[in-house]
Amino acid sequence: MTVLVTGATGFIGLNLLHALDRETVAMVRPSSSTGRLPDDVDTVEADLTDPDSLASALEGVDSVVHLAAAVYDTARMAGTNTTGTERLVEAAAAADAERFVFTSTIGAHPDVPADTGSAYQQSKVASEELLFGRDHPFAVSAIYPTYIFGQRDYRLTRYEHVRPIATNRVLVPPLYTADTYNIVHVDDVVATIDHCLDGATGRHLVTGPNLTNKQVLETIARHTPGTCTVVNVPYTAIRWGSSPRWTCSIGSASPRCRARDSSSGAITAPWMRR
């Protein structure tokens, strides 16, 4: 099996290419930095906006893993995430591909209320209508991860709850917040993609535990450079003092997390690897 991976130089793509025991081709744009790709992975230059380049990239390919997406650039989301997916689907069909694995987001799952104000979620919902709302000559799978963490995230400090750990030696979060986040390790996302390449079709949630504020901060502090200490100060001790300068409402490092396969059980792996 030869697998074409779009978004190959991104966070999930790099982990996927380092882990897959399959013949893979990394689809990259001319401007992409390929220095982090495995040495033995072939690359092909193509762009989701260029159907001719996609046709060339898919020559000899059996399966497609579609990771590429515009996440922060709202102006590009419709063209890249939706129209780009449509062009890739058409190219995969023309190339007689056997499988198409699409990486979505938890908010686009049919059983999860989508945020109508999120252009990213809405672009993913529209992309899935191209996959599950039509007949295709290939098998279709989609995965829905929650909040992904793990190795090779070279832009880790883009997360608002990581920056304070990177810039403070002591952090006192407001531990009275009730919010939790669901966090999954990137290895579980990769394992689920590999499971789909093995033949699992349909929609697959990839989730971990719902985690508390203090525990996730402590885990991030353990696994990122620096000497930040997260101090346990309960709300009763600080409620009459000054307000915290930074507020966090995300979850903790549970020792295990699960990549749930909606059709055939669960894949389990450690949440944070040293």
C-alpha cells in the first residue's frame, strides 16, 4: 500500500510519517520546510488549489490521508479546507484510490453540536458533506480528535495555557474553575489513522479523559523546558486577595488516554511520553 499524506509537515503529519510502517509519500507545497520529515519518506510537490498537481501527486497511490487544512487563516478556510478537499476527493477517485482518511475535528462530528461561529468547524462540516454525502469508488473514514498534545509539536507555545508555563517560574492558577478539557495524545490519533488504513471505515471519535485545571498545568510543566512550578492555592485562600493575572480552564494529565473507535473498541496509549 502506498499512502499519500497531505499536511505532511504539520504536527500530526510528522508524527504519522515517523510512525507508519507503510510506503508513504509526503505531499508538500513548494514553500514547505521538509527538514523534520523522516529521511526515507518520498516527497511530491502539490497544492490543494491546483488539480493538475494533485493528479500527479496521486499517481501510483492506493490511499490518501488528508491532514492539510487552514486552521487560523479564516480567509483561506473555505478555499483550502472545503474546495481543496473537494479537489483532492476528485483526484483520488480519478486515480482509483482505495481509501480516503479525513482528519476532522470533534466539533464537526454529527453527534456533537458544532460552533456556528467557528469558521474552522464549519469548513470541516462542509468538507464532510463531500465525503459522506456522495458515492465514491473508495472507502471513506473520518476521525474526530479532541485537544491534541504530544511530541514534534514545534509550535507548542501557540496554546494559551502553555505560554504562561514557558514564561513563569511559579504559576498560581485559579483552581475553582469548573471547566475541563478533553485531551488526547498525538500517538492515539496516529494509531486511529493507521486503523482506518487497515480497513476501518466510517466516523471515529478520538478522545481522552476530561481533565482538571491543575493537573494539566503540572503535566505541561513536566514535559516542557523550564522550571515552572504550579502551586496549589485553593479559591478560599485567594478569594479576598488580588485577582489572578492569568486564568486557566483546561484539564490535567491523566496517566492514560483512549482513542475510541466507534465501531470496534478502543486503542489505549500513555497520554504524555517522556
